[in-house]
Amino acid sequence: MSEKSSPKDQSISLYKSVSASYSLLIPFIILFIVDIILISVLYLSPRYPLSVLFAPPIRKLWGSQFLHYPMNFMLLPKLFYYARLVSSFYFWSLFNGCFYMST
């Protein structure tokens, strides 16, 4: 029977795996960059250049009060959650497809 390894041993094993092949981090780095872009766009959505595209759906679904100062920050986590669901589904499907095509 094999003994269970401690969390410290698992951390060391993970560190060795990642340091041996940095390509393991590429999907996570791409998703991190996409998340930064998403939160930036959603934060700026009530302002002029982006409000042309984002204001009508926000106004229709949640009301015009969510386009102004205190309430726009109340809606931001919900919008980011929905955007993250879509982006995660799309990018993880893409990464899985690329992985299976390469093997």
C-alpha cells in the first residue's frame, strides 16, 4: 500500500512539475489576462466609449440606476460572474480541444 503524501510533499511535487515545464502555466496565464480585460471593460462600461454598447442591456435588464456611481459597483460582481462563465467555458473548451488535437 502506498502512504498518503503530506501537503508539503505535494507542494514540492507541484513546484517541480511546473518548473520542469512552464507550458503548464500557459492556459492559466491566458485566462488571467482575459479576466483582467473583462473586469476592466465591465468597470468602464458606464463611461462614454463603452456605454454605447453596454448601457442599453444594463438599462433594460437592471435599470438605469445601475449606470451611476454607487449602484454600478453593486452590479459589477454579477456582471463579472456572467462574463467569467462565458469566457471560462469558451477558453477551457478551446484549451481542451488543443490538448486533444496535439496528442
